[in-house]
Amino acid sequence: ITAIPIFGRNTFYTAIATPSVIQSGDPQFVRYQDQSGSSLLSLGGGPRRANNYTLEGVSITDMRNRATFIPSIEAVEEVKVQVSTYDAEMGRTGGGVFNTVGKSGSNVWHGSAIMQNRPEWGAGKFFFAENLPKPDTYFWLYGGSFGGPIVPNQTFFWATTENYRTKTSRSGV
């Protein structure tokens, strides 16, 4: 999962590499913090917002068919996308099912870290705003994970965090 280029690092957008999965909606709102953007996927010809999201077998779908919680990529071990022929236990969906399994700790300490920056000097100007100054902007994405044993061979933990800081405005031009 960590090697796949994914819009906004949203775990559920790994599905767009699956046949018959269509992404729609505004691609600006696909970050893992935006629940509405994650629900704008059509699986197997089903309507948008007709999918079921599960985490470790527990439904995390709200009444508007959005995932109430979108786990960080650093916290996910596996995402199984079921487009059709899923069991009756998956019910309550006219689209597809996302079965997400989280990572767990082990007897070995391990973790990861990520830092992404879009520097102001690398940002371009809008074509139709050639006479206007370039707006001030910055974007920092950061996160990481860490896990290991609490009681060796018995109890383990895995913790993750991910966040971003931005000052990006939409142009009114």
C-alpha cells in the first residue's frame, strides 16, 4: 500500500487500481481527513455513496454512506476491495465493500516516518493571473508510525499519526 501513488494518501483510493472502480467528485477533497471525498467512488457500476467500509470486520459507514474514520496508510496492512459476489454478511450496500485490516505490533520494534513539502518557489501562477502577484502558499505533510512489544510474545501495540499544514487559497480569477 505504501508503494502505490494515492491521491491525498487516502487508504480507500487504492481501489481505483481495481477494474470497474470509478472515481468521481472533486479530487481536491480526497485527503484522508475528508470523509465526503472518499465516498465518491463507484464500485462495480453501483451508485456513488453506496459502498460499505469496514475496519477489522466492523462497519465504519455512517448514515450518509461515508467512512466515519479513514485510517492512515501507515496504519493499514491490507485493503480488500470487493466489487461483487461478496457474502451476505456484508449487506447494506448497493456498491462494493472495503475490508480494511490494520497493522499490529510484533516482538521487533519498527516504525516509519514521512515528510512531504511543496515549496512556495516551486508553485506556478495561474495562466489567467499573469499580471497578479503569486499568492503566499505552503504545504507540509508529515506523519509516522511506531510499534513493538508491550509484553513479549503476548501483547503488542502499533500507533500512527499523520497531519498536514497548509496555506493555500483558491484563486478568484
